[in-house]
Amino acid sequence: MNNGSMQKTLIILAGLVFGSLPDTARCQPRPPSPPPLPASPAPVMTPARAPGVQPGPAVLRSTNPASLARIQFENTAHDFGTVKPTDVVKHDYIFTNTGQATLEVTAVRASCGCTTAGDWTHTVEPGKTGRIPIQFNPAGFSGVVAKAITVTCNDPTQPTVPLTIKGTVWKPMDVNPRYAYFTVTDSTPTNMVKISRIVNNTEEPVDVSPPECADKTFKAELKTIRPHKEWEVHVSLVPPVQASRSVVPITLKTTSTNMPTATISAYVMVQPSIQVIPQRLVLPYGPLGPGNRFVLTVRSVSARPLKLSNPTVNAEGVTAAVVETQPGRLFRLEVSFPAGFQVDPRKSLTLSVSSDSPTTPQVVVPIVPATLIAPMPRPVMVPTPTHGATVR
């Protein structure tokens, strides 16, 4: 068989084979394509603004209706002028809701107890107005006075709004300052002087009598600056100085019909010139382990330099040392206890240090054990009964 006959025979055989195959064998369908992904939303482009150009109303708006509330006051400051201490100042702050949602005023707080807020308008609809009544009591004040009030609301642009109320409190007779407070140490020189000024603000001529004080710790002298118009009261301490248990009044009688008596409050607090920190040494509960060293600080606030020496503890095996960290002013007391040491609660244990202070020749620090803290009782757990069971 020649080549031409062979090629014809192969073509005929291939046609017979493929022609006998089923349709599914000759052409398989393609697998279904996956569904297309959703398209990403196009980004929102914010147009650029020229320098100095403010955003329009559409930019400031929010989708939250409550954020559309706006508060606007007719005025945020009120000057009540000149009043007497017996007068009561009242003023209403008027505001308007210029927004598009309900305005809620949640709080009105004053900076001082002398200023109070009445029953203000708590909710204001768009376009409506509300009021915040404020009352100021000038008793106890003199001269220029200013007080602050803070309003809290749901306006997102200004959630808090400051308000101010100011003016002048006029007194026929003015005493300034009305107090003479002294803070001294037991070694501070007692030549301190506090000066209060009395002024007659009326056209009426006034005379003032010498001051009177029942406490001999204070000495008060009256000096005339302008006859019938102005005086000074010089208050000083008389040694030996003792701390005041309460405020001591210094009174002066006047011929004024508006204020027949002027009063100055005097007070003195005496602090120790040598301060120990802490004021006592507290040891851990139970026997001590090895390497127990405790440190205390001694500070001198006296005008003269301080010298400390000879630190001792009235217990066997306990050592103490003084380290001067700032000459004449600051010291460190180091106390070391042997291993196994334990404070006997029946005995008084102290750390003593000699001093050249004339008021405190010896510094004494008590040493006490820490109190044992009883553990908290464990709660009693009652099991939950099963259904039908009886708890006895």
C-alpha cells in the first residue's frame, strides 16, 4: 500500500471513531464564571479651598440632628454697676436657638457660692429663645468684683459658654484686708506686722476709737492717715506666741451711722522650726530580717543654721547616724536594726537626737510596730439547691 492510500485509510478510520462518540464526550461545557465583584464606591473628592476661605454651610452640617442645635446669647457679660452689700443683684441672660434641632441646656455652674442660677430654660426649639436667671449676693465683698458662670449645652460648636457678671460693691466704711493672719515658727522673730486700712467713703466726717482685742497674743495700734477719712490698723504679735485656737476679733468703734463697728479678724499658726518626716518610725510586724535600715528626714525652717548630733536609740543592738545633706537645713537620720529585732509593745522605744535649737534642744522620734491587720473573713457560700430539694 502506497502512502496516499494509507493517509486516506487513516482519515476514514478517524471519522468513524469520532462520529460514534456521544455529544458530551466531544464538547464539554465550560465551568460557570464567578459573579463579578461589586464595584468600589468612587471616593468623595473635597474641593480645595483658597487660603482664608471658610467652608460653606454644607461642610459644617452633620447627619446627627442633635448636632444642629446652636446657642447664641444677646450678651455674655453683665455689669451691674455700683451696689451696696445689702443689695441683691439679679440678671437674666437671654439666648436663642439659631440651629435646626432642639437645644438642650444641661448645666449652669457658677465659680462661687455667692452666685447662683435660678430655674433656667432647659430645652429650646429652633428659632425660640430661653433665659438663664442669675443672682449675686454682694455681702462680704467690697470694691471691684467679677464672677464667672459656665453654661453647658448640646451645641457642638460651643458645648460650654462662659458668662461673666461684674461690678463694684460700695461700702460706707471699707476695711481692707479684713483679716490679719500670721504663720510663724517657734523660733521666728515676733516682730511681724499686718496692716489693715479703714476708709470712710461717705461725706460724713467719722471718728474711729482705738482697737480692742481680748487676746493678749495680738497688739493693735491705730494710725490716722487722713482725719475723718482714712486710718491704718497695725497688728503685731506679743511674745511668747501661742497658736490661736480660733479667729480672734479686733474691734474698733466708729461714729458712722452706717457702720458703728469695724472688725478685723486675727489668727496665728505656730509651726515647729524642726520638722521630722515621717513623724514616727513604724517597723514591720514581727521579727525583722537581716539588713534593716530606715531613713528619716529632718528639715530646719529656722532663721539660724541647725546642728544635730549624738543620735541614739534606747534598744540594744540598734545604731543611728546623722548625715547632713544641706548645711544647717537638711539632715538624714539612718537607723539600723539587727536581724530578729522586734519591738516590745510594753516598752517605749524612741530615737533621740541632740540639737542646738533653743526651742527644741532634743528631737525625739517614737518607734512603734506596725499593727497586725486581721484578714478579711471569707464569705460563706451557700450552694444552690437542686429542684425539689429542701435546704435546712
